[in-house]
Amino acid sequence: MDKFNEKRIHMVGIKGVGMTALCELLLSYGASISGSDIGEEFHTDRVLERLNVKPLNFDADNITSDIDLIIYSSAYGEDNTERKKATELNITQMSYAEALAEVFNQKKGIMIAGSHGKTTTTALLGQIMISAGFDPTVIVGGTVIAWDSNFRAGKSEWMVVEGDEYQNKFLNFRPEYLLITNIDYDHPDTFPDRESYQEAFRKLAAQTSKKVLGNFRNRVLKMPQNSVSEIPPVWEPSPSPYLLGEHNQKNLALVLEFCREIGIADEKIRKGLSEFSGVRRRMEIYVQTEKLIIIDDYAHHPAEISATLSALKNNWPEYKITVIFQPHTFSRTKVLLSEFAGAFKDADEVYLAPTYSSAREGINTEGKNLEKSLFNELKKRHEAVEVFSKWEKGDKRVKGDKRIIITMGAGDIWQFARKMAKIGHEF
């Protein structure tokens, strides 16, 4: 693409999942990429290493006048030291969503949006379209295990992208087709109430040129009936171990409906489904023995937690379930406190880790008070609740029974799952 070809681009916050995928896309267009981020380990580090892009620490000296374009993650505002230097040098700046939309809006674009389940749904649709010979470009909000990447370069005009409603980022895009997994309520720091959240999806649906398909009631979107397909709450059960639970089966039904919409035969759908091997951090199994299963999952919203735990209980009814939960952002905890407290009913034990706050929030007194409030609310609903520090000190109550230990959260709690996997024989 001419806009990015042979350009020198610096990416601020390059370790973000979307940013690493965009990095790979821009490299395929002939761009020269550098990038910066914080020093801590991210699960995307291996992707950047494969791309031979070494992240720098944030520093104004990284920004020089020969850079053509700055692309920044929305986690880093105008006060970021590198963005301030870019402003001083009059270097053009674009957000991640703006840059990706520059490509997407010139393609036969398919967007998967929704409150929950969109990463797995995007990866699944991408895999089926690949298996069916559509050769799409795909960008997913997680590392697809079969590709060892969250990006897949295709040669056709089809492009499949996961849409992010946060800060209305998905409104930069003009999809031909829009698949909506569900419309719940999230991101209270962007959307003050449920109505404003739903309105964002209405706007996205209104700027979709061909068809909207979704696991929702059309009364939410208020679209003309001939432009919307509501997927009925009946699905074709899949034996895939990577699509456990009712929520994944409903999203599979959404994918099947769309595949038939664009003419993919059922045998090719089945082939793609058989080649799908899941997404990292989405019910990702680290250890599985007769006595112990260690899983990591990205669930960070009450509905996601509840759905994941229900799926585990139904699939492994003979196992006790221990959850190590790391809340993600204080704003979400504050607004959904009661819902969080009720989301762990299928767990036998819950360990509450410190909140992983966003770069915009930092850590403050109010946040620490919210952690105490969440712990107290969990205690009211669940007798086996402890703080994570008890686990770290060795006060583990997991011996004896068959046990699932699952880490949950959108922060860095996955690193503890990895650590447990290395010493799993000791449990």
C-alpha cells in the first residue's frame, strides 16, 4: 500500500496485541519499523522477535526527524515523551485504529465485534476462510496457535479484523460485513451507561455496507430488517476442544451462518474447523494430567468469567476448580462490582490478585479500596476466597482432589500460569 510503502514508521506501544499485528502488516507493505514500550515481558515478545523488531524503552531520543510516521497505541496519550517529541518535530501521528482502517477500508472487509468472544470468533472465521481458499488477510486480538501469530497475510481482497469498541475505535472502519458476537456492557471509562455503549454498535452497523449478522436482538441495533440476520439461539454442537462452552458454540453458529452467506460449502467449513487449534490466552491449557489441569484465560468481565467457569465445570465435572483472578482496570471493577462478586459460582476456590491497572489509570488509593471492596463482596457470596499473596506464600489448598487451576484476567497473570506449568508436578 503506497501510504506505508518504504516509509520509516515508529510505533509507540508496539507490544500491544493489535500493534504487533499491525507491525507485521506494515512490514509486508515494505515499511521500515521501529517501536517502543515498557520493559516488562509481554506474550507478544516472541512475535516481535520473529519479526526482528526489538522494542526500545520509551525515550524522546528514539524520535528523529527522518521518521515519516508515528503510530501510537491508545494507551499512550499526547503526554507520552515520544509523542511530545514527534509533535515538536511536526511528524505525522496516527492511532492504531486509524492506521489499520487505512488498509481495511480499501478491502472486502469483515469485522467481528462484540463485548465477548470476538478474538476466538475472528480466528475461527479466518481459519475457515483460509481452508476454503479465500486467502484472507486476518488480524486477531490474540496469538492464533496454528499461525504462531496474531496476523496472517493474504493475497486476496478479503480482510478479517477484530473490532475494538473501546474509545469508539471501531468507528474508523467501514466494513462490508459485520458479525456481532453479543452486546453486553463494558468499558465504563468510555461509555457512561449501557445506552451509550449500544449506540456505538448502532453507529458501526449503520456504516456497514452489506450485512450485519449477530447473536443479539435487532431491537438493540434498530436496523432495517432486511439488512440484519439474527442468529437463533440454537447451534450445531462442535466436538472441538478449542470451542468449549455454550458461548463458543453460539459464536460458531454465527461463523457458520456467515460462511454460508458468502458461499463456503459445509465440507470446507468442517475442514477449517478441524484445522482450528485455538488462541493463546483463551482457555489455553498449559498442563493436563489425570490429577491436574492448568489453564490460562483472558476473561476479565463478569460475563466472560461466568461463561468460562461454566464451560470448565460441564466439561470436567469431576474436577475441583481453583481460580486465580486478576482484575483489569479499576473503572471496570467499580461499575461492575456486584456482577464480579456473583461471577465465580462455579469455582471451588478463588484467589484475588492485585488489579492490573491501565496505563491511563495508574495505581491510587481509590483503586486499592476497590480491591478491598471486591474481596469483601466475594466473601459474602463465596466461602473459599483468599488474597493471592496467600498462594504465593505457599498456603495452597489444592492437594488430594482432581483439580483445575485457572488464571484469569487481561493483565500479566498468564505469567503465573506459565510458572505453575513448570512446577506442576509439585501440586
